[in-house]
Amino acid sequence: MSQAYLVDASVYIFRYYFALPPNWESRSGYTTEAVYGFSNFLLDLLARKPAYMACAFDESLGSCFRNDIYPEYKCSRVLPDEALAFQLAACREMAEVLGIASFASDRYEADDILATLTRTCVDGGCAPLIVTRDKDLGQLLDRGAASLWDFAADQYLGREAIEHKFGVRPAQIADYLALVGDAIDDIPGVPGIGAKTAAHLLAAFEGVDALIANVDQVATLKIRGAAGVAAKIAAHAEQIRMAHQLATLEYAVPLQSGADLAGLAYRAPQPELAVAVAEEFGIGGLARKIHRVLGAASEPVAAGAVPS
């Protein structure tokens, strides 16, 4: 089977933005450390010769459809300043000039785009690797993704690893987050219900809908304070349903043309164009690597085995 890489771009861009010193500068005067780190990272991925590859970028902070459901969603996130916004846009430009299909939306998040592209790959008979550091995307394993892959740590997470991390099946991650909440995304949880209690509840019920519909049965479970847990679920039923909406990925994001499997096929561009753009962003030091990788990336190879 040919290999597909679906890249959670923003998580890596921010990693390089905060980890690297500002040793690179564009011709327009902005530092470009994130552009350097991200471009180098993409070239390392391309050197593995994936048959298909796409990047998903976040452009929906504050305007996501989830903010319509819950205005406080991601309210603690600070909007990028001008310097960071420049680097985010430059990273997308570099991805595109390297020949990588790139997608963003002002209504849907990168996670939703990755979910939609996962469906596209699976429908085309290809199980993608999700290149990310976000373990919440483990729910994609229930939709046919081969594995999560944190490239920087060279760590693969399959179904068993996700179950070990959360104590629930990949298909139940949104249900789990609806109970415990997610402080990073400002998704509220049920007070007094932590990770272990949520895992016990979801071992007994398929999901939060079944849990709420049968809340009287919770008091009979062998968990500490079962009666109190049942009362909390009943009192927070509407919040749980809303939080589940927030944590559930959208698999039908309307994307621009080229979002089918054929559009994700990697076709190496001319290295000279990529080098010219890299020099514009002050990262011309990658020129030799660009020529080497783009010259070799035109012949995708079949995927090997992926650890579970």
C-alpha cells in the first residue's frame, strides 16, 4: 500500500517558533526561525518519499464553528501577533512551494481538515499516517488512520497505545473529553470526574449519550462515590452533550479543489523555485538539501510496516 502523510502543521510550527533562536530573517525584516525549522522538517518527511502528503493549517481561531456552539471555546488562546502571523503564512507558502498539498479554513480547525483528509485517503484505499504531537487525534484511528506519528520523537501511537494513554478506545476520546474537559481548548468538564472515573464510566457505557440515558445505572457501578457521580452527570447532562460536540471531529469539511486522493499525490516541483522562496525568507542555507530531496522525491515508494 502506498504511504500517505497527513501533517498537523501548526503544532510543529509552534514547536519550532518557541524552540529555535531567531537566527534567520526574511528580506522584509521578520525573523523566520519557525519557517526554517518547519521547512527542514518537511524536507525530512519528503526524503522518505511518501506517495501522498498534505498539510493542515489552523486559520480559524475565534471564528471556528465551535465558537458558535460555545463562545468560550479556546478563549484563553492569544491571537498571533504580526511577527508570528508572518511566519505562519510563510510556513504555508514553503509547504506549497515544496509541492505539498496544503489546506486551511476560517470555519474549521486543522484537526477537522485532518479528519476529512483521513476519510479521503481511506475511501481511496490508503491508511494515512497522522503526523502530529496531539494525542487527541487518536480518534482518527477509529476511522482508518494507520497510526499517529510524532516525527520529532520518532514515536508511533496505535490503538493500543491510545487506549493505554486515555483508558478508553479511540472511538471514545470525544466522550472522554466531554467528561474530563480539556483545559487547552477551554472545553468544560464535569466537576469531580477525573480521568479514572471517566474511563470506568466509558467501560460500562458506549458513550456519553448512553451514559446520560441510563444515568440511574451509574449508582450501581463499582466506583467510588457512584451515587454522587450519577448526580453530577444528571446535573451536567446538557454541558456534557455540548462538550461532546466540541470534542468531536468533523469529517466533511468543504475543501478547495485538489482534496481528493489524486490531489494529495506528491509531485516534486522544480528545486530552483523552492530555493528562491527559501532565500526570500532568509533560509537559503537549505538550498543544498532542497535540491537533494526534491530531486529524489519524484519516485514515491510503497510504505513499509507501521508499528502499532
